[in-house]
Amino acid sequence: MPTILVVDDEPGLRLLYSAELEDEGYHVVAAANCAAAAEILATQQIDLVVLDIQIKQESGLDMLQTIVKERSGLPVILCSAYNCYKDDFSSWLADAYIVKSSDLTELKSEVARLLKHD
């Protein structure tokens, strides 16, 4: 069973993503900030990361660059409330970019595509 790390500072979204992705057959771990996410990445086998871009005072784009350097090949889905970050070159390092929505169909589809799991 693939393990997904969800990194988002909003507790409700972490809970929603976790519940929905677990219903799809994935194991989900969640982090509220980049430091907690880094610790999880260092200590657990993670198959995919769903990463918010604005995490309180932290930058998900900086975290993305760290993941790419330290865990090359680990798929990352950026999930942001803002479409404007698609123009930021550093966001292009991600495997997918999704604008947050109450409809999680696109997120689930990208997760399945990247993990080749249906």
C-alpha cells in the first residue's frame, strides 16, 4: 500500500485529504509544517507528497526544492489555493499542480496517475 505525505497547515484540509486518500486505498501521514514533513521524509518510506505552497510563514516551494535535491524521483503534487504560482519556475519541479477545491477528483486522479494505482 503506497504511503502519501500530506503537508498543509490547515487541520481541516489535512483531515479531509487523509480521509479521502485512505478511502482510495492509500496509507496517509500528515504534517502541519515543513519541519515535521522533513522529519517524516527522513524516517519513513513515503511514495508521494501532497504539498501546500503557503504553509504559515514557510514556503512549500522551498520544501519542494529540498525534496527534489534529497529525494530525487519522489513524486510531488503542489496543492495551492492560488493559481498564480504556476508561473513560478520553481513550481515546475513538481509532478503536478492542483488548485484547491472541495471536489477532490483532480487530486485523486493525479495521485493515481503518479502512483499508477487505481
